[in-house]
Amino acid sequence: MPPADLDPLAPQSPTNPSEIPDMYDVVVFENRSPSFGPALAFDSSSPLPDGFDGPGLNRETLSFGRCEVICFTPERDGGFGAVTASRARTIIEAWVDRTAVLSSLPGVRQVFPFENRGAEIGVTLQHPHGQIYAYPFITPRTRQLIRQVDAYGHQLFADILETEFAGPRVVLAGEHWTAFVPFAARWPIEVHLLPHRHVADFTETSLAEREELATVYLKLLRGIDALYPDATPYIAAWHQAPVNTHRDSLRLHLQLTSPRRGPDKLKYLAGSEAAMGAWVADISPEIQADNIREAIVAAEESHPA
């Protein structure tokens, strides 16, 4: 939690020795203290030891990959929802570019753009920013999703959208994207945003899809912030298909979640949820969808296009 006058993500000044030397629009750079990387695999055809992806004990390998930071704006306050539509478009193009570049690196198997927002989530730098991880493995959540898709069928995401399109849980719908509170929402605030057309990751989106996403995503984030008098903490997780598998069945989508369950209350995970993974809902998804729709309308009135 650096003081406001020492912001490592703001443009450098005589009194602020930032990591970023000049004024910028949107900027991406490697994390100075990465969780893994920056080494890369020597043989991209076999990035992990034999059997590493399956069950086993006490195995380790080189922690290769990339961890990048993406700064949404030179302004020190606010979040993604506070940027202009044109800047949001630039951020989306940065996601497209970095997904393409990182996916091409030796040994990278999955690229994950995300934003942690708010001290309640554990964020220590309040400057509006996100991160992009390029993993040397397929993440556990994605492996679970792969198992679900393999069991259900490749049309899983298409069927989810079809059941949600005209239902009570849709909070935003456009020509190319639909946002909804999922039927089995785990968190007090949880919204999924899916493209109508199957795309495996950001690199496969069209210009029209990116244009609409810039406005739809801003409306959604501003609505989430309008649920309560002050800003809502959240994790905005963009799930993309792995680099070389299940690209015809795993669809790019956003899962936005927040532990906030009231103006001054957070949901903490205890016995059933933390220990057993059996979640107990704090609010029905239909009621929360109503709340979010109303908040989106209120936010649009205060942020006219």
C-alpha cells in the first residue's frame, strides 16, 4: 500500500520514481516480482515432464512463463469502469495482442487476463490495473471445465446461452455479447459475460465484437459499482481456452465475482465452502439479477453515452 504520491503505476515524475517513464494511454510490462517466469521452456512440444499433468507426488519443474501488468489509465483513482469507451477499446486490443504474443512463447499453455479490484480482494496497488498470466500448464479450474465439457458435450456454452437468453437472470444483452447471473452463482455478486459466437480466446474475436464489448463491459462494471454507495471489490477473470487443446469447445468468457453481500459486509468462506467446496447461496440469482439490472440503469443515468 504505497502512499498516493509514490505510485509505481503512474507516469514517472521528479517526485514519483515509477516503473513507467512517461505519460501513456494503456501500457503493458513484465511484473518486476513475477509469480513465475520469465524463463521459457526449451522444448515447447513437451513443456512438462512426462506424467506431470496427472496425479503424482513431489514433482517439480522449471517455473517458466510470463506475468505481465496492464495499466488501464495514467489516472491514479477509479477502475476499469471509469475509463472512456475509446480507452476500453485500447485495453481490449492490448488483451488481443498479448494473448497472441504470449500464446506463441515456448512452453506457454494458457493465457489469463484478469483484474483484481479493491483492498478487500487483497490488492495492494490501488492504481487501475490488471494482470496477464501466461501459464506453463493448464490451470486446475480449466481442467475441471474440460472434464465438464467432455462429459456434457462440445455445445455446453451454446446451450448455456440458449437457456439464459430470454430468462430472468440476463442483466445485459447486445448483438454479440450477453451478461447474466449464473443459475448456480457461488458468490453474492457473480456475473458471466459470453460472446454469442464461439471464440476460443480474444485473438478470435472480430472488430465488431470488440467494439461492442467495450461498451457492454463498461456498462456492466459501472452497474456493479452502483449496487452500493462506494466502489465494489471484484475479480474480473477472462477465461480463455488453452493454447493447443479444446479450442473448439471452450469459449472465451468473463466470470466477474465479488464477496460483497451488503453495504458493509463481505462473504467469508468457512467450513462447507472452504473445506468441502459446497457453496451456500447468500441471495437467489434471480433477485441479484434484478438488483444488477437496476444498478446498470442508475449507472447509465450518471454516465450518459
